[in-house]
Amino acid sequence: MKIILNGEQKECPKGTTIEKLLDLYKIDKNRAAVELNLKIVPRKELSARMLNDADILEVVTFVGGG
Amino acid sequence: MLVADRIKKKLEDKELKIGKYVFTSRLFVGTGKYTSMEVMAEALEASGAEVVTVAVRRVKINESESLLDYIDTKKYKILPNTAGCYSADEAIRVARLARETGMSDMIKLEVLGDEKTLLPDPIETLKATTVLVKEGFTVLVYTSDDPIVAKKLEDAGATCVMPAGAPIGSGQGILNKNNIRIILESAKVPIIVDAGVGTASDVTMAMELGCEGVLLNTGIALAKDPVRMAKAMKLACESGRHAYLSGRIPKKLYAKASSPSFYLPVYFFTLIKNIWFSCCPYVVYMCAVRIGKHNGYHLVRL
């Protein structure tokens, strides 16, 4: 199935959880926050929440800033 | 008690309280614009800061290096900002995401008006403050140096109000000291000057005015030697704070000698000369009167 991760289209197998997707792209979940279809996903739910086709995912972290 | 211990006790300062957080250092520094992460880490250390600001951005996929590899989150309190947001809704979204990382419920709220001036949008800033305060954030809000806006943000529940000294990254220092003074006069929350700091004396000035702290980034990051500038900013912040707490002397128009003018060990000749010169006009005048009287003239007294 196809999802949009940070504005880029990505392929992932059905039944992938958000946590698995983050692992797949080597994103440290302890340093990131996730928004699924414009709604924040609480950290505790990352391992349980399944992705569906055409989901829009935003994963953010901290970068240098003032 | 040793003199050194007595002095240490006298120079103690109360801690800076921002909501439920307590800090010793009053200098907050940013993590942007450094030439490398290593330099940034060194500058943070040299600045003695306990709070460091960061920005919230999309994770770059397949990029291994992370800012957080260089910031010890046990040592530094992370203060995420909402930089780059031009509406209350955008800023609120970024703030919520920042909190969801689980690293900080503090947010440096900035909602800007336009890209050219990077000046804050007071209306959107106030809107976002109200919402975020309700959601339980510790809101440190960036604003202009307008005392009325600052007051409204305080009334909306901001934990800390952060007026700009000058536009972001401009290095112009504190352009309107009087406005900062007016803000400080009525504020019941900590006031931290944020943005516009160019060099150490700007930090000192903010602290001397009575601000609780200073937040800066570019002044250090883009200095030729950022690590040394970080140290300078640290010292400047401490200097200004001590000067403020000490209570400065009032400004006077005329000189006032620091040393006593009596019992000066001068040569006898100099003493006579000084006495002679100081009474010379009077002696000449009196002589003229006497001679005049002797010759039958009466000089009019001046």
C-alpha cells in the first residue's frame, strides 16, 4: 500500500504499524513526534497504530534553531 | 568565616523560575546557524546556558546525524520554538508536536508577521498563547517591545514574556530601552529579552535594565569565534545581573572627585602659589581701593 511520509510517497506492506515504519526508515522514535492525517499520535500508541492505504504521516524532530 | 566565603554568600543570586522549572543561568541560547555541530556543542558549554532552543522540523529520511546527538538532554533543558509559523494554528500544531516528543512542555512561541521583517504578529501570537496556556504548556512568548502587547500576553497566561531587543538576527542590540523599562515596571512574570543581541554589551544592558534573562542565537553562532563569544555572553549576563542587583549610582552632569581634596602633600611653594592665585583678584582690588582712598578717590565697590 502507498502512504505519504513527510511529503514523499512511500510503499509499505499492509498491517505495518507506525513504529515498524519508523524502524524501517531508521527514525529514532524517542526523538520524534508523529502526526497521522493531521492528528497527533500519542507516543504510547505508536506500536499499536496500524497504517492504512493513503495515510498521510508527518514525522518531526528537533533541529538547530533560535 | 573566611572573607572568600562571606563574599560568596553576599554574591548569591536567587534562581530564575520559569513556571515549574528553576535555572541558575540566565542566558538562554539557540542551536541554529552554527558551522558545525561540534562548534555548537562547545559554544553551548562555554555559554553556561541551561536552556537551549531548538526548532521543530520534518525528519530527513536516511539522515543519520541528529542535533540531539550533540545536546545532553540531562544537562540542558530543551526549549522548542515555533519558528517559521505565520499563524496561530500553525504555531499550535508545531507546539503540540514538540511536546509529543516527550522532551519538553516548554514552548518558545513565536508567530511572525512576514518573512521580510520577521516581526511578531501580535494578534496571532495572543490567540496561540491563549490556546496553549489552556492546554497546559509552559509558554515563553516572543513579542515586540510593545508594553501593551506584553501585558496582554501576560494576562493571557504566558509563563514568561520575551520582548525583542531588535529584529531577529539583526544584531542591533536593544533599540528601545524605555519600552523594556515600561514592560519591566508592571510585569509579574519573568521578562527575557529575545532576539537582536549583537554583542556582549547588549546582554549586559538587558540585564542592567532588570530583565530576568536573555535569549540569543545569531550573536554567538555567527561570531568569528563562537566559543569565545559564548563565554563573553555568559560573563556579560552575569555582569549585568550583578550591576542591576547592586543598584547603580544616579547619572550627574558635573564631576565629583573620588579622592579627598584636603591634606594633599604639596610643596610649600605650591601651597603659597595656590593661595596667592586664589586670592589674587581680591588683593589687587583691595590695594586699588586703598591707593585710591589715599589719593582722594573713592572707587565704586563692585
